[in-house]
Amino acid sequence: MSVTRTTDERFRRAVESLCVPVMGTEAVGPLLAALLKLVRPQRVLEVGMGYTTPFLAGALGEIADEVRAESPALAAKTRPYLDGGVPLDETWMDSPPALLAPGFYGAPYLPRLVAVDDLSIPESSSSKVWDVLRELELDHLVTVVNADLRACAEHLPEDFLPIDFAWIDAWECLYFFDNFWDLINPDGGLVVMHYLMTYPEGEAFLRYLATLQRERPGEFEVVNLLEPHKLTQNSVTILRRTAGVLPRRYARPGGHMSFDDSLRAQAEAQVEATAGAPRDRTAHGSEG
């Protein structure tokens, strides 16, 4: 069953009750959804539930729908090349579904969101989130951990590592970095942190990150995005862990594609995996 898309009117109406203006996430929710759809993570952590939670869960559901459609279509267009012993070529790459990398589809896409919150902030909409998730039929993608950040590690699912994407909307960004950074996927895992710019403690943390970048070159990348029209709750900082980035070079100099034996092996594995791989996942529910 397809999920309600995060751009649909039904979704917009459902999440309206979670939008608290002083939390400053009205633009962040759609941004997070867009980031997820761009990088397609499987294990997503949120610290600080609220307006952003359905956007995260909804984007994961959309991606799962897309993968369920793309994977068999990719296998169908690939199979004649493999059966006929024909080399992969640009016609194969450009035909629908176009441009897909078989290596991504060689294993089931089973996304999950773990949302951490101790429901201690009165003005937050976190206590309403589960009802909205159920209304939108997204609750099967989410595990709620009722704990604060410092106590949540022991409640994370055992199969939840490495974390591919983390959204931290809490004052404990420094604690998260010092204690959870090693749990982030070294192959490009993303950590998005809310509101570090334009106040002294947040800017001190950004200087700390800059120092670590100089001391540990190649460990991570940083970009800060400011909402210049706001006094507070006005930025996101994105960290990309690069310590173990796997090489992905599909083209030769000049942009000419390399349809080599490695790509063909990935295509063969994808066709075989698609023939019998289940794509549905079970419900997770709440913990804590």
C-alpha cells in the first residue's frame, strides 16, 4: 500500500497540529524530507520529536514505494542484456528507469526511523506525534524511544547501526557528537543539527568542529545554512561523515560511462536478488 506523500493535501492537513511556530521547523520539515529522498538512508535517528517526525517517516515511506517500483523495473530491463550476453551500454542506462545504479538495489530497502523524546518540553508537539503518524499510516516505520538523549543509547534497536542519517533538534548537540559520532555511517552518513548559529554556545560548538576538521582531515564535512529572516531557531548544520567513504566512480575522464565487469556483476546480483527478495517490513511501535 502506497503512503501519503509529504506534498499531498492530506499530509499537510494532518501535520498542521504539530507546527509550533516558536520551534522554527516549518521550513526544516520539508528540507529533511528532501534530504532523505536525495540520499536514501535506511536507519534514521531523530532526537526531539515534533513537526519534523512525519516528514522523516513520510519520506522513508515514499522512498520505499519508489524502490519497490524501481527494483523490478531495473531487473526487467537488465535481464535481456544478461541472458543474451550483451554488454551494458548507454541505451540500457538511459532507458526507464533511467540512470539507476544496480549496486543500490542489490539488497532490500528496509527503512526505519527511531524517534527519541522524553516529552519534557511543554510547548513541544511531541506528545501528539504518534496520533498523526497513525492517521497517516506511517507508524509502522517508526520506533519511539521515550528517553532523553543521554539515556537513549541502550534503547536503540540492536540492528540499528550504523546510523545513516540523524536529525538532532535538542540542546545536546555537543553531547551527541562526542558520544554518538562513531555510530554514524562512515560512508557518508549525515547528521543534521538545529540552531547552532547566532548564539554563543552554538557558535562555540561550530568552532570546536572547525578545530576537529583541521586535526582530523578527511573525517567529516560541514555546511551551515542560516535562515536570515529569523532571530532564533534559525539555522541547520549538516555534518557528513567521510572517514570510510567507498569509491563510486562510474565514468572515465570526460564523463564517458564505464560499463565494466564490476558494473555487470552488480547488475547480475541485482537481478538475482530481485527475483526473490521480500520488500515489506514489519511494524516497530514504541519503546521506553
